[in-house]
Amino acid sequence: MKRLMLIPFFAIIALTSCEKANIAPGVPACAVKQIKEFKKESSCDDGAVAEYKFQNKTVYVLSDGNCIADGGSQVIDSDCNYLGYLGGLVGSREINGVDFASNATFI
């Protein structure tokens, strides 16, 4: 009887524990690692990662989502260098002294 009870338990574990991150091919390994870590630690269901061209670099914006009041977005480059933070309590719009929204192109 105990074995029969374990079957549904392991089935539930197997079906819910492997959430696959949909990461486009060609994303550098360090960015893939950072994105997976972000998705694992994000407290919001609608947290997202977007890819942009900004200051002649490919950058990734890791957005917390809408479940956090005054949440923001971390910006990293393809070498996983931290470039800055957008939004948040102070409403920051600049990365490296440049308005991100006006100068970034969504890829």
C-alpha cells in the first residue's frame, strides 16, 4: 500500500520540478546561467527577460514582474557585467548616463 502511495507523489514531483527556461539559442553561457538563476529566484510569476541592443552591445533586462510594488529590472551585458537597474523605487531610466527606453532596440 505504501508503494502505491509513492507513485502519485513521484509523478507530481517529476511533473512540477522541471520547469524549462525558454532561452533562445545563441545566448552566451554566462547569460544563460544568470537567466536561469533569475527565473529560479524570481518571486513573481510574470518575471521576464528581454534582449535589447543598447550602446552597440547586446544586453539583457531581467524584470521582476508586477507582483512587487516598485519592482525594477536589472540590466546585464552578454558578458554578465552588471550595467545598472531600471525602475524601482527611484524610477531610474538611465544606464551609463543614457536614457535606456529612448536608445535601446528590442531584439
